[in-house]
Amino acid sequence: VYLSITLGSSAIGLLIATLWAARIGQSFVAAVTGLFSSFWFSLAIILFGLFNGWFGDTTALGFDPLRAYYWTWAIVILLLTIASLRLPIMFVLLIGAVDLALILLALAHAGDDPSTGLIKLAGWVLWASGVIGALLFLGAGSVSLGGKGIPPGPPVVK
């Protein structure tokens, strides 16, 4: 229950950021925050639904709903990664790491029993993406206060 509430709260915050970015004409920022808002909303719904039996007996489906969810979002985030190639490399690495984690989670759910090794690896990849995000945040914070930022690197595609 707490996880679903936290995920839903994150989604609401990102939805507000999406509307704000769209209002000031930052369409790519709005696209990124909108996608991640949708991700957190849908993850909250699927996890809460699976844990509470909203979808009935999912074994009768013949596939793992989480695996389908992770593959779907891996494809969506891959498209976002491709769209971000004109950004500095740290942003591309951040989004690409999230995509890699989703692929690892999808692969972890490929069998009857989820692979804890792949789930742990996905966790480490997400941790690394968090470090990249923290560096980007600290750099932007420094610049906004008149300091020197952390260089995010050159764009992948010019």
C-alpha cells in the first residue's frame, strides 16, 4: 500500500512539472516528465492491482503481466533515449540507464520464478542512474546560484 501511495505521489508531482513545462514552452521537458509521470501512475496501478487481486488469476493469462509491463516501458524509454541524443551525454546516460534497468527487469521475469540476480543488477543500474541524476541536479543547482556547474558533457549527436 505504501509503495503505491509513494509511486502515485511521485506521479502527481511529475504531472505538475509536465503541465508547468508545457505552459512555458519547454516541450521536450514536458515530454520527459509526462512519460515518467505516466510510468509511475501505471506502475502504482499494476502493482496495487496485482497485490490485491484486481486482475484475477494472472497465471491463466499465460504470461507475466510485469514482464509485459517492463518490456512495454523499455520500448517507450528506448524511444525517449533516441530522442534525447542531441542532449549532453550525461542526460542520455541517465535515460539509457533507466531503459537498461527496465530490460533487466523484463528479462528477470522471463521464467516462472523471477531471477533475483537480474533484479539486483537492475537495482544497481538504477542506483547508478540516480548518481548521474544527482550530479546533474547539483550542477544545475550550482549554476542557478551563480556558481560553476558540473559539465554534462558534449551532445551525442550534433
